[in-house]
Amino acid sequence: MEAKAVISSYKALYDAGQTLMIGGVEISKDKYGEATLVDADKTLTEQVESYGVFFVNPGVTLTYNVPSTISSRRMIVIGNNELDNTACFKLAQRFQTNQTSKPEDIDGHFIWQNVVFDASALTQACMTAYTAEQRNVIFDKCEIKLPSGKNLFEATSDGRYVKNFVIQNCKIKIEANSNMLNLGANNTSSNFETMKIVNNVFYAETPLENVKLFNGQKATVASVEVSNNTFVNLQTTTSGYLHGTVSTSIVCLNNLIYSTSVGANQLVFRLINNDSANLTGACSKNIIYKDGTFNWQLFYGGKMPVAGGEQAEILKVNPFDGGTFDLSTGTFVPNATYAEYGAKFE
């Protein structure tokens, strides 16, 4: 087997003219121009034209301390060494996104890869949308530290949306009830194109009662994928991990849910169009370990709006018996019988 080349400097590749692909978005010097190498702790205190692409060396912290009344048109932050994810992007202020109309090919992209995204000191949501449309909000290979009980991204004003919202290959410890993408009860936007939640660990040290990936009961997402995730100690109530309308497709595969101290019936998807949806996609090979008599279901009422889909398997045995279950580090590896389920990190 041919050994995989280890990338010790993503910036060197970028400077050499190579294109970096993150969540389906092309990042290149030809498009974004000169990038900034952060090789010592650095704090951003005002919005400047050079905001664009930052490469952060291992062990170094880039702090965002721009007043929350000022918004950024774009921000791409990449941990420079592939095998060392100790580079940190720290929020000292809420991050406000602001896509402008020009230049269309580089504005509206807010992307973090291979960093610790540390918003733990905030007392409000980590990110919020200032204008109607944001093209991409992407987290890849990140450890995300949320402020206790606060949301990752908010677009609560009516009509504001993110075309593509992606969390992949990440670890997220949740301290108190919160949402990844929160729209509240007033946002009626139907412009969300994709939501992709793939190969992540979401966990709490003690069971929480109301955690959501998408909270937008009056909004519509065209396509949703929730696959190969591990959820530990996160209940949803009957409003589900995803609460809203999905218009085109759902992919829900190989997820592992571990849920104890269950105090009510639980759902993964609470679709507003649950009774009338006829969606494409795939829905199978999801497992749920729970205690107590309350039920877990993929869709409200036990319905299956995806053609050929299968309901989740409710396990009577703990899938982590004989594997690894470490709440202190967020390390969850199921035993050999259930090895195909949940998140896997290289």
C-alpha cells in the first residue's frame, strides 16, 4: 500500500498554486491572493481588507476581537499542519458574517479547517448573519468549543440564510442545551440549499434534554445529510435534532445515538411536512441505545418519508461495551459488532 504524503504546510501548497478543497469549496491563491501565515499569537481588532485566508501554525492562537457591530465579508482559517490540530481560532467577540455582492467568487465564505474553534468565553451565539445570504459556513476537522447554552450560528431575522452549512469530521462538546444552526420561530426562508452533518462526535458529559442541529420550524432546507455521526447524552424532545421542512432529499446513514436518563419520547427529524413529504435519498443503518421506556424514532409518528428507508434499530446492548467510552476526552469507539456506525477519525 502506498503511504499517504503528510502535509506539513498547507500554506506552502497554497503558495505553490495548488487548490485546497474544503467542504466542496475551492481555496486557491489565484482566487484569494496572498494569504497570511500566523506563526505567533495574533489578535485581530478591526476589519481590514486583508481578511481572507489565514494559515495558523500548531500551538498558535489567532484571536478575533473585532467589535460585534462590525461584520466580515469572508474568513478562511486553516491549521497549517495536517497532523497537528493544535492551531486555535479564538472568539473574543461574536463573529458577524456579511456577504457582499462583489466579488462574488470570494465573498460569503466562512470556513475553518483543522483548528480548535474556541468560543467558550462568549456569552452569546458564536456567529450571526448580518445580511440575507451567506454562501458557505463550513467546519472541517475542528474541535468546536461552544459557550455554555449558546448557539453556534444564528440567523433569526426573517429571510436570512446560509446556502450551504457544513460540519464534518469535528468534535463538539456541548455544555448546555443549544443549537448548531438556530433560526428561531420567525425565519421563513426557503433558500437553504444544503445542510451536511457528517462524521462528527457531538457529546455532553451529563445528559441534556434539548439539543438541535437545525432549529427552524418555519424554514425550508432543500437537502440534508446526517451520516456517520456519534451522539452521546443528547436528547431532543419530540422537536428532533432537525426541526423544519426538507423539500428534496434526506440522507441519514450509519449514525450512532447513545442516550441515557431518557425522560420523554425523542426524535431525529421533526419535519413540518412530515405527512406529505416524498423525499429522495437514503435512510438506513442507524442505531440507538437508550434506557427507560420512552421511544426514539427517526421521524415523527414512525413515518418514513424517504422511499425505501428503514427505521433505526433500537439496541438492547451497549454498543460501547468492549470498545472505548471516555467522556473526559470525547472518545467513543464502538465494539467490533458495531464498528461501522458513528464517527471515525484517522
